[in-house]
Amino acid sequence: MSFFEDELIKKVSVRFRELRGSRQIETISSGQVSTIKRIESGKNIKSGNFIPDSLLEDYSRNLTETFF
């Protein structure tokens, strides 16, 4: 893994924790609790996307409902 990847993963992990705030993980996406924990802890997977599209949709939907 490159330095750039390492730094990007760290920043995304921090941002995901900040976006979730004090909400329970289950309120963002009940079916992807382990994925959210993995992302927030900064662990990458060997293949596939670091953040699944469906999880991005869940975050977007949840945060849109929260702010509007």
C-alpha cells in the first residue's frame, strides 16, 4: 500500500467517525455494522472497495434526513 493510500484511509476513517458523531452505528446502516467499524478503525481490505457504494448511500440518506 502506498503512502497516499495510507493517508487517505486515515482521513476517511476520521471523517466517518466525525459524521456519525454520537449516533449508534445501527442508525446509519444496520446491515453493515462490521464494515463501519472496519472503516472507522482504518483497516483496509485486500480486494474490493474500501467503502461500499451501498454504505455511502446509507450515510448520505441518514445525514440528509438529519440535517433537513
